[in-house]
Amino acid sequence: MRSIEHIISTDCPYYEKENYYIQQTEKDFQRISKLGGGTYGDVFLVRHQITGKLYALKQIRDEHEANGIPATAMREAAILKQLNHPNIVKLHDVFLTDERCYFLLEYMNEDLKRYLDRNRPLERKIIKSFTHQLLEAIFYCHRHRIIHRDIKPHNILVNNEGRVKMCDFGLARAFTIPMKIYTHEIVTLWYRAPEILLGSLNYGTPVDMWAIGCIFGEMYQGWPLFHGDSEIDQIFQIFKLLGTPSEDNWPNIFLLPQFKSSFPKFKMQETKLREIMDNDEIAYDLLKKLLTCDPTIRGAARFTIRHEYFNEHDSKKGLLPITNTKSNRIQYDENNNIIENTDK
């Protein structure tokens, strides 16, 4: 079996090999509580037995892996070790047992989904700060030729000081120019870009920008913009709000495998979009740039991070503890389904 050090140094073209190991094991940490879980592993809040410092310990699931190290874990470790940014979760260590692979990550208080569940809808200054931090993180990733491919509220962490960090890079990929053909089985359905829903295998960084646009709108509205229960329902929900694309505004759309000329011809609901964004024309303009169906003209991170929406935002100013004065009107279950609407 290859060591995790060998995996990281050979599977990631941008990784500079370094001796980052601390000879520790899972037994060096006291488990306090379970923070969450997903397809690829469970995450626990742990305390180091000697230093008392808190960490998040990700226990990688390996039931179906012959060598005990899932491909997603190899990829995530390789990518996280090369990324160093204040808005990307830090990987402190990777260690193995006979049966498990563990990631020792910095601890954050909660993910954005849980934060939204407690605070919907958000104060506008909080939305601006969170969105800018997300764009900072993804701009850094894209400059280092990394596509996240699974941006959603579950994979964004928040702490009590208002810092936002992107996490869970298990589906992330290093990319080259020109782009290779990738699988379209990525990104949680509600945050999946239309080019992927329509079957394109040639996609790139714009899929991350679409997901950030969905989250931007969700923070304003208080619940997800598009919450389809299937791929066709998802694409129709997108078209109902943004309008059904045509050759005029998305050249060559008819070449995409899942696009049908028989699709209903919906018109863009500009009034509803403006209402979602509190009739703030600048916020509305940023949303439109992020949620442009044609990926070739969708707003890129290097441009949207300098959008006039952020003109009065001081990203260098010290972060302050978050307080949200808006009442919580929407309740969700673990699958992001609305279970109660108290705004009646």
C-alpha cells in the first residue's frame, strides 16, 4: 500500500513535498461530539490530549476500498496540502491506522447550512461579508487551477468571528488548459450549473461560480433559489426564473445532450429576481452575472470579487462577532427540505 505521503507528492502536480508529519494517532484525541457526516466520512469535534486544542477530526469511510485509502481522500489530502488561504479550511495532519484514514482539520463552529437554519434571513452586511469571503476562496482556488465542484452550504464553515472557510474538497480536481472531459455527476443538485444538468462533459471554473450565485441568492431569499427533486425538475426551475436559453443568449446550446427544442419557453422573471435581492439594483446585477446560464459569459471570480456591490466592504477590517437581528422564519430538515414556514 502506498503511504499517504507518497500519494500526496505524486498525485498532485502542484504539491511541494515537505515533512509535515507529527507522529500522532487517533488515540491522541478525545472525542467530544459528532459534528456531521456525509458520503465520504464522519467529522468529530476532538480535543488534543496534551495541548487541549480543539480540532475537527474527519474519519474517512473506507468500506469499499481494498487498500483502505479512498480515491476521494487521496485527492482531498493532495489538494488541501497545497492550498493556504484564510478562507479555506486548514489540513493540519493526515494519519492512518490499519483500518482508517483520518484528516486533522482546523475546527470551525458550524457549517453555513446550520447557520442559515438558525438565522434566516440574514442581515445584508453579513451576506456581503460571506459572499466576498467565498469569492476570495474560490478566486484563490481557480488561480491555483483547482475546481471545487461541490460548493454548497454544507461545505462552507462559519465561526463566531464571522470567518467563512470552504471545505470538503473530495470532489475537487486540478485542471489544465485546455480542459479535459470530466464526469457530470458532481455538485449537489440544487447548486448544479445548467451546463452540467444539460449533459456537458466539458466544463470548468464557471460551475463553482454558479454554485456561489445560488448561495448568494439563497442568503437574500432565506431558502434555496432552485430546489428540484430531479435533474429535469431542477433545470425547469432554473428556466422558470431565469428564462429558457436560446441560440441568441447561449450559442450552441442545442449541442448539449440533454437540451430539447421542445422545452417550454419561459421568460426571465426580472421583477421576482429584483424582489429577492431587496430591489437593490447593484446586488441584482451581481446575482445576474453569477447566474448567467451560458458558462462562457458567466461572471468569473477575478471580476466579480471587484464588483461594485463590494465597494463599501472593507475586507481587511477585523472581523467582528456575528449578530443577526432578522427573525428566523424558515425551518429545514437535514436534507434541506422546508418543514415549517412560520411567516404566515
